[in-house]
Amino acid sequence: MAVDHEPQPSMTWKERLLGGHGAAFESVRDGPFADNENEFELLEGDVNMSIIDGIPAIDFLDRVKEILFKEMELTIIVKLLGQNIGYNALHNRILFLK
């Protein structure tokens, strides 16, 4: 019996990074500023500036921290401890994680 199978397309780097779900990236963008994805407005009281032992300190409310962390959720660091990580080394490390 002959069965004609269509070859499965290989996963892209984006799909591998997101766990095989290309649509997962779009769901991340459903946050507080989904319409204007790179814009949000700081409200009064979102930032607390103070001086501790003569050193300026800035503290953000949890709402602002959530927005910032949401944007960094899919970030990959390709420079570690001041040294560049080559493409092949990064590729091998990703394959090793599987």
C-alpha cells in the first residue's frame, strides 16, 4: 500500500525558541499596550525617585515592571560576560537543550 506523505516543514528558529508555536509570539503582545506595542504612558505615582545614602534611586510600581518584563520575555542574550558568543556555539547550545 502506497501512502503519499507530504514532507513536514522544518521548524524555524523562531518556532524553536518559542517552543514550536509560532503563534505564541502574537499572544505575548496582548498586554497593556497591544494596540501601540511600543508605547505606554507613565502615570503619576508609577515612578518613585529618592536618594539613599547620597545615591539617587528609582523604584517602579509593579504595573510598570510587568510591562518591562513582558517585553524582555523573549529576549536572547548573545553576549555573555563581555564575550561574544558565535553563531555555531549558540546553535550547539540550543540543540543541547533539547
